[in-house]
Amino acid sequence: MTEGGKRRIPTPTGRYYEDFIVGDIYEHRPGRTITESDNINFSLMTMNQHPMHCDANYAAKSEFKRPLVNSGLSLAIIVGMTVNDVSLKAIANLGWKNINITGPVFPGDTLYAESEVLEKRESKSRPTQGMVTVETRAFNQDGKPVMDFVRTALVPKRGHGVGD
């Protein structure tokens, strides 16, 4: 759109069912650096008292020699990174499966993620919606894998989303 000779470019607001193509890979950016405070606050908020997340002295005696980031926090951040590309228009998350922790995450690590569209199918009971399944893979700043999972979301077809 132009207005007085100036272009107006709206921020992308997610994808409709028709926008997903099996085999496409979305690179989720920016990355997210996890701080020690993030880790301790999340662990305390969720009542996870494992000393590997909040006791540096305890963690120093482990094979990792330092605290680990709570895997629930890593999962939450990685899922959050995918929202704009995968589920911003979604009606509902239908489930996660095969959540795998494939490497340690430490305070100070920066996480990056990508999601590959594995499958999509129209809903039989909801003709204006469809199910989209993606596999998300997460990596640290060195490109080492730290987590992967499969997620399915119920997504509206074009013209049938909230506010359309």
C-alpha cells in the first residue's frame, strides 16, 4: 500500500492453512540468549528444585561442571520462537510428541530453531480449518543440536481466521 508516496508494510501475522507447504523449513529468528536469572526464575516459578538448575556448587561437581538450563524453559523458549511462523493464527495446539533433549543448554547459551512442515490435512469436521504438523529442531550458538519435537496445530483457512 502507498500513502502519500510512502510504502506501508504490515508486519506478518502468521500463516493460514494454505500458506503451509510440506517440506518448507522456517528459520526462526532472532535467537534467544538464556540468562542465569531466566533459569533460576523459571525453575523457582515452576517449583523445580533440582540443584542442577540453581546451585552452582552442586553443579560444579557434576559431569557438566556448571548449572544446566531447566529443560522446561528451553522447550518454552523454543516453542515461543516458532509462534510467528507456525501458530500465530492457530485456533489451538493439538499436541506435541517426541520431545527429545539432544544436548545440554547452559546459562549464556543462545538458542536458534527451525521448523519443517511434515504434513497438512484438511479437517473433516471443521471445513474452514486444517491440521499442520511440523518438526522443530533447536541448536545452540555453535550449531550443536539441543532439542527437537513434533507439533500439530489447528490452523484456519484464508478468510476464516479471527478478525478476517
